[in-house]
Amino acid sequence: MTETIEYMLKPQGKVLQEYADCRSRVSIIRGPLGSGKTVQTMIKILELICEQAPITNKSYKNYNCRPSRWLAVRNTYSELFSTTIKDWLEAHGDLGPFKQGSKEPPIQKLHFDLEDGTQVRSEIIFVAFDRPEHVKKARGMQPTGIWLNETKELSKTVVDMLDLRHGRYPSKKEGVTPSWHGMIGDTNSPDEDHWLYEIAEETKPLSWAFHHQPGGVYKVGDKWRVNPLAENLSNLPENYYLLGMEGKTNDWIKVNLANEYGFVSSGKPVHPWYVDSVHCLSIDYKPKVSQPIVMGFDFGRTPACTFLQREEAFNRWVAFDEFLAVDMSATSFAPELKKYIDKTYKGYKFRGWGDPAGDKKGEAVDDTPMKILRAAGIPCNPTPSNVTAKRRLALETPMKELCMDGKPRFLLTPKAKMLRKGLQGGFCYKRIHVSDERYSEEPDKNEYSHIVESCEYGLQGEKEGREALIRQPTTHNTAQAPIAPVDFNVFA
């Protein structure tokens, strides 16, 4: 155990040290790539295992032992093996045998002596929550502590369930109770509407402690600079953050290197021209009563509405609000939307556009989604076409054109948060897991697709994208070329 104690080096940073010393019931560290948070978490787990009080009653079987049980949790089985287990065994693989079965979760038994003559008798069980058999197993376990590896990737439901499992081992029948029990986690920065953000920045439960490391980089004007206050720098390769910024988008750097809250997609964005630092307004926006509000609709069981307004001076569109529902019919959606409109935008004039399929009768009913909206007092007309290319161009065209003030002809506000995330890459083509970089031919229909397509329909109804469609060459022999778009990444 002497070598293991020597491995517990002094944390390379103030926040890492505070996290290492923290004994709150739940403690989570958030930091950039390379900040040492995962290594420090693994050291902290071993420290907590060694701090468990020993069984001092000689009548018990495991007299003089320090018993504990840990769960190491990850969102998927592939991530569990490629990162969590790999990192743990590199750090602590010499402390006990590791076993992997076909029906049981992977487990390592820790068995070693301490200098005070006591013995550690612990086990760490690795659980992935994309395996139903693992979830079932975890529900019945009684651990001392839980490691939430890459916490932001876990659902709130999973974390809530786990929070009621720890502290049940060891029990009085083993001869001693837990000296400490709880959950610890390491994570990169989540999104601003993530459950972790809400707890860390808004709810702030008394028994939860959050440790936020300084970013590896910070922004000065429109340029990113390496942060001399970054933690764990002495353990990183030379120019780790400086070189790490090369070839990365502004949003990627913001989340992964600067340790700021934000959203980064793992797929190929349907609208790659969107750049959040360029297209998202940083000031409050209030629509003008003198101008009509345009609503774009997408129907189905996840109906969505985008609120847009045209700024006449620049012929610019601003998507300033949204209204969404999950697993809701048009008959329920329409009155709820009407209540929201009457409460929020009283006195405004409206016009609406939606998928033309939403104005066709079904085999079983005569009412259509558009008819139901109109009956509720909400204007909605079908767009001329629901051809995907035309719909995409309706949003893409103003998005990549500049107005006289140097800003794009399409902007949105943070209030339209699902639309914003969808355009940041939430609405995407999923990557196909093959050796080369390939993506699915059709976008992933997820929680972001409906709101983005509602925005497309709204702009298509207002005749956006038509000129761009006309400008496109119809044959390979034409001499006419598409207008060169603006590269917004130079502004990021």
C-alpha cells in the first residue's frame, strides 16, 4: 500500500485540492479537458475507501478490516470500458483482481494492508445504464459510495435513483457503519438547461458541493488565450491548450477548454452555417407591436411553434420565442398555445405557416391540425411545399447572408433555447460507427428536429429561400454558379 499512498500526490490546483478535501454527501467537480479531475476523483475514491472505519469487535468475521462497496457509473457500456474502467485500472489495477462476466457487471476486489495494521476489504462494481441487466442489478445494490463518471451524460432519473442507494453498506450486522457515504462526480461543462446546471447554479441543495475549475483558456475580445491559472498544467504536454484550440469551433472551445456552460453536438449539424456567437443575440429583444408575428408550425405528437418577426430596416428575421409539447395531440396543443399567446403577446397581430401535410384529413377524422389551430383562433396556412431542400433553404439563406450592419439576416434569442440547441447541432445527422467518418443520410428525428423544422416552415411561408433556389444551377453544364456564402467562423 506504500506505493499507492505515494501515488496520492498533492492536487495540482486550488479547486482540485478543495474537491479532494470535500466530504459533502454529494461533491461534483466540473473542469476542462486535461484539468486532472478524473485522476483526482479516482484518488479521492481510494482515500475514502481507506478512511472507512475498521471493524473493532473481535467477535465479527472481518475483524480489523475496513469494508466498503462502490459503484462506478457510466451512461453506456462502450464508454464504461473505453474510459472509466481503462482509467481506473491504469491507476489502481494493482490493488486487486478485476473480473468480467457475461451476466454480471465488471468488478474489482480491493484487498490490501494499511500501515496501521488494518486491512482494506472493498469492491468497485462498474455499471452502464444502457444495459437493462446492469440497471436492474444496480437497483438492488447497497453501496457505500457512487462514482458518477462524466456526470453530465447521466440522466437525472438515474442520478435520483442512485442517490437513494448509497450508505447501506456496511451495516451494523457487519460490525461497523459507513464513515462517509454519498456520490462524487467529474464532468465537463453541461448545457444551460441541463439538470446539472439547474442544481449547481439555481437549486443549490445544501448537501451538494460543486467545484468549478478555471478554464484552460479564456476569451479576450474575440480571441481565446491560454489561462495561466489553469489547473494541472505541470502534468500536461507542452502547449496543450494552445495547440488544442487549433481546428476547433468557437462553441467546442467554450465548453471543452474554457469550461463554460454550452452545447456541443456529436453529430453533423443539419444547418452547419449556424454559429452561436454570431447568430444568437446577446441583448434583450422585444418584438414590435407594429409588425406582425410570424409563427412556424411542425405537427405530429411533438408539436412545435417558432415565433419570428421581420425587421424591416434590414429585412432580417429574428426567432425570439418558441412553444413546444411532448406527446400531445393538436386538440390539446392548440388551446395551450392560445393561452400562451394571449398572456404573452396580447395586442399583436399574427400569421402562421406549417407543413402542408397538416391540412390534410386523416382516414378516421375530419379535423386537421391546421383546422384545429384556426378553430382556436390561431392563424395557420400550409406552405406551398414540404420538399426538404426548399424547407432547409428557407432558413439557410437568411442565416448565411449579411445585412448592412454586418450582422446575419437571421438571428435568434436565448429565449428560443430548444431552437438554439437544435441549430447548434442537436438537429443532426448521426455518425455511423465505421472506420471512416460517415453519417446517416436522414437527420435524426429527436427533441430538436421539430422546433427547427417549424422555423423552416415559418420562413418558407414568408417566401424565404426562393431566390436562392432559383439561383442554383439546374444542370452540370450551366455556367451559373451559386452565390458564395459568408464564412461566419471568421467572426467566432
